[in-house]
Amino acid sequence: MSGFKVAIVGATGNVGREMLAILAERRFPVSEVVALASTHSIGREVSFGDRTLKCKALDHFDFADTDICLMSAGGAISKEWSPRIAAQGCLVIDNSSTWRMDPDVPLIVPEVNDLTPRACRVAA
Ligand SMILES: NC(=O)c1ccc[n+]([C@@H]2O[C@H](COP(=O)([O-])OP(=O)(O)OC[C@H]3O[C@@H](n4cnc5c(N)ncnc54)[C@H](OP(=O)(O)O)[C@@H]3O)[C@@H](O)[C@H]2O)c1
């Protein structure tokens, strides 16, 4: 199947569940979606469109073949994990304020930056 392998960190949270809903609703071109949360949520089910995903633990996940990681588990998790995930070759899009005003981290504003699937594919 063509498309991006996408991981959602914080998939059981309010924001993470909304991210999953929007990815499905907008038919973002995914080959696989992985729901990640804390070790307490291993096996917990979350919805992705009409499918159900079982959560895995962020701590045990290998991002080497993941294209995009959407981070939404709070600033402390982002600070610790985003650089580690990016070091595995995965594009990290962080939803916390941790990297705000960091000159090395581009700010994405959906209404300003074109993030349509076509644009993503061009940039990938
Ligand atoms: N940009 C914005 O406008 C905006 C707005 C709101 C929030 N945010 C950001 O989004 C974050 C999440 O908000 P929320 O309302 O969705 O919070 P929430 O409902 O409390 O969800 C927190 C999520 O983080 C996960 N998490 C906590 N500790 C973790 C760990 N050690 N490893 C992996 N996952 C862990 C939780 O998993 P478990 O269920 O397993 O604990 C849960 O999935 C906020 O902290 C903030 O940084 C941004």
C-alpha cells in the first residue's frame, strides 16, 4: 500500500484522538498508522476512522521505518523524545510549545504552510 507510515504519540489523549480522527476524515495518504502512548496504555484501543488500533508504548517503539511522527504527549515528553525520534530519520511534528522560538525548528501554521498531502509528498 502506498502512503506514509504515521505514528501518533499521545494517541489516547484528547488531542491525539482528534489527530487520528482528522487524518481519517481527510483521507491523509497513510500506509500504516501507529497509536503510541505510555506503557499504561499498551493494548488500549483507539479509533482511526472505522478501524480500531491497539496502542503501543512509545518507550518500546522503533521509528526507523516511520515517515511522520505527530507528537502530542506534552512538553516534557516532546523535549526528551522528539530529538531521539528525529535521529532515527522520522519527520517529527510537535504539538507542544517546547520548541517555540527555537531557531532550528521551523514553525508550521497550517493556514500559512501548505501541508496538503500533495505538498507533503513533494517535500518528502
Ligand atoms: N497546539 C495546541 O493548540 C495544543 C492544544 C492543546 C494541547 N496541546 C499539547 O498537546 C498535549 C496533549 O494534550 P491532551 O489534551 O491531548 O492531553 P491528555 O488528554 O492528557 O493526553 C496526554 C497523552 O500523552 C500520553 N503520554 C503521557 N505520558 C506519556 C509517556 N511517558 N509516554 C508516551 N505517552 C505519554 C498519554 O498517554 P496515556 O493515556 O498512556 O497516559 C496521552 O495519550 C499537551 O500537553 C500540549 O503539549 C497543544
